[in-house]
Amino acid sequence: MDGLQKWLNRSVKARLSFWMSLIIIVMSVFSAGLSFTFSFYEAHQLQDDQLRQFGALINHQGLISASQPFDLKLSEIDKDARIFLRVLNEEHAGPDSAFGPHMTEGFSTLRDKGRTWRVYVLTTDAGQKISLAQDIDLRNEFAREGALYSLLPTLFLMPILLILTNLLINRIFLPVSASANKINRLSTEQPCVIDLDSVPLEIKPFVMSINSLLARLYHSMEQQKRFIANAAHELRTPLTALSLQAESLGSPQSTPAQQRKISRLQDGLNRARNLLEQLLTHARMQENGREPEQPCSVQETLRSVLADTIVYAQRKGVDVGLTSSTDATLRLAPIDLYTLLKNLVDNAIRYTPAQGTVDISVHQRDYYVEIRVSDSGPGIPQQALSQVFEPFYRGDNHSEPGSGLGLSIVSTILKRLKGKIVLRNKDHQQQVTGLEVSVFLPTHQHFNRAISL
């Protein structure tokens, strides 16, 4: 009972369906009871009318004579009626019989020889008193059968009403579900407004409040994005100046201790500059205004990415290369594809140790393109795989410089492009370590088709 109450409290639609169904069932049962009672009563009335009509027929036709036998079944009149005719006179009356000339005219119910009878007594035009009798048990049986037949419309109508009522309730709530689906499909890059014309009047105030809240959230997020972008842009120039000044500090006359301090200063400034670049990239990827889409070759973009990261890879002693010559053309903004691949490759190089490898491959599927970046680094702990897409998340590995924004940028781009990303650690049991990142991007012809893996 508690589970039912919780279920009803959680859903207005369930509550409405439950109570409407309960009302239909109760009213159907009540209606069936009334129908049965009235039909049963009407059946008895019809049977009484039948006795009266048979009596009138016998009187009119003069079917009774003085020599009529005591007990006659009128089978020649109605085989199913089971009506018994008795002549009520002293000659035919038995000593223990309830039937006799003492009976009053009209309808009565009496018991005779263990059976209960419904009796109609009348005096014919010939002066004879007769009785027409029916067994009460048979009368009740016929009446019940007729009354049960009267229940069939109600029994057929009740499930139909239950089904139609629940279908109607579901249809009434369709605008609410449609509004929820619309909100779910929209991204944070555009303001979300629920169409008030498509929602019921009763929940319009609630929907208006939701629209107001969504608008405030959107403007708040836009302000945060602008603040981050402006702050990163304003800090870019002084950091560049500091980097140049730090480079000018080094001279042949500097002592080894001074050189180490200058080197640490330059490394810190470089990390700060990289962080600012990542912040600017992250803010740019979340902006509403983007470059126009155009056909982009995945292989050409990968070659540009490798050209920009090869120096870093060589300095670390990491072997980076393409393991497939398959090419694919995607229609999107070139900066989106470049930024996406650049962050994936840069992350792989960053967390791959010296003498390690980073392999990149492209695979053309039925309606999407798979780009796979596989490294021989330490991988990511299984419990952290769902957290690495959060901004500034770096896990427990702080030995390599980084901002923790790379995969967050990748996730932002993929949401806009309706793509997917899958992270998979390599099998340690086979003495192989590393992370395999697979990115799935829909082709232009199937942009609105969901990617199922």
C-alpha cells in the first residue's frame, strides 16, 4: 500500500489515471447492480403478465369444461413457460393440497407439496374458478438468466472506458512530455523557452516560472563564459611580456643556481600561458557564433595536428603516427575538428612516457566516422572515467603539466556535433597498458541520426 501511495504521489498522470479508473469501476459495478435488480424485477412482472394473458386466453377460447382433468400442463400453448392449470372445485381438490375453491382471485404465492408456486386465480365466464401456476424456482432461474444478459453491455463497456480514459489522459499530457523532450534536446549554447501555446492552461504559471528560471540560468552562464574569456584575454599580454623578460634574464654569466631558478620561472610562465590558451579555447568552443561549416578532410586535419605536436612528441621521446590511410570527409567548422583532434593527440602525448607510442587511425562506418587515438601511457582509473570530462579535472596524475581542460573541450565540441566519445583502458592482463580513445562523428547525411554503439 505504501508503494502505491508513493507511486501516486510521484505522478500526476498516474494519480489521475488511478482515480478515473476507480470511478469507472465503481460506477460500472453500481450500474450493473441496478441493471440486474431492475431486469430481475421486470422479468417477474413479465411472467405475471404471461399468467394473466394465458388466463384471458383460456377464458376467451372456452378451453375448460366441467370434465377437465385436475392437473393440465399447457404444453400446447407454451413449451417453455411450464404453466400448470388447475380447476378449483371441491371435486378436484385434494385433502392436503393448498389449491382449492377457497383461493381468492388475483396473484398470490403459496407452497404446496414441498414446492413454491406463483399462482394466478380467476373465474371464467362459464363460472369456473381456475388457477394458473408457475414454479417459483423456474421463474427465478429464467429471471436470473435475463438479468445476467442485461449485464453484458456494462461488462463490455467498462474495459473499453478504462482503455479510452487512459489513452485520453496520456494524450492530454503529451504537450508536457513534448516540452520536456524539447528542453532535453537543446544545449546550453542557446536559451531554452518552452512554448506556452502547447501547454495546458492550468500549468502555464508553472511553465512561465520555469522559462524565467532558464533565462536567468542562461544569462548567468553567459556572464561566466564572458568573464573567463575576458580574464584569459587580459592576462595573455602581461604573461607574454613576463615570458620575454624571463628569457632575457638568462646570460652566460649566470650561475647554475640562477639558471635553475630562471628555468623554473620560465616553466611556470609556460604553464600559465598554456592554461590561458586552453581557457580561451574552452570559451570559444562554447560561443554561439562559430565559423561556417565546410567539407573537412580528417586525414588533412590530422596531418596539421601532427605538424603542430611533433616537436613536443620528439622532445618527450614519444613515437606518434597514423596507422591507417583511410580518409573521411566531414562537414563542420574546421576549427572544431582541429581543436578536437589537437586536444586528443596532445593529451595522449602528454601522458605517454618516453619511448612510448601514440597511434592514430580513421575508420569509415555506415553512417559515422570513428577516429581512434591509442597510447601506451598509464591509462585512467576505472572509477575516474566518468569524471575526466569535467573542467579542470586532472585526477591523481600531476607529474605532467596540464590544465585539465582538454577532454572538457572535446566533450563540448562533441555535444555540438552530436558525436560520442568512448574511453577504454587496455587489458593489463596481456601486459599492455594505455588508453584508447574513440571518437564517433556522424556524417553530414546522417547528422540527426543517433549513433548506437
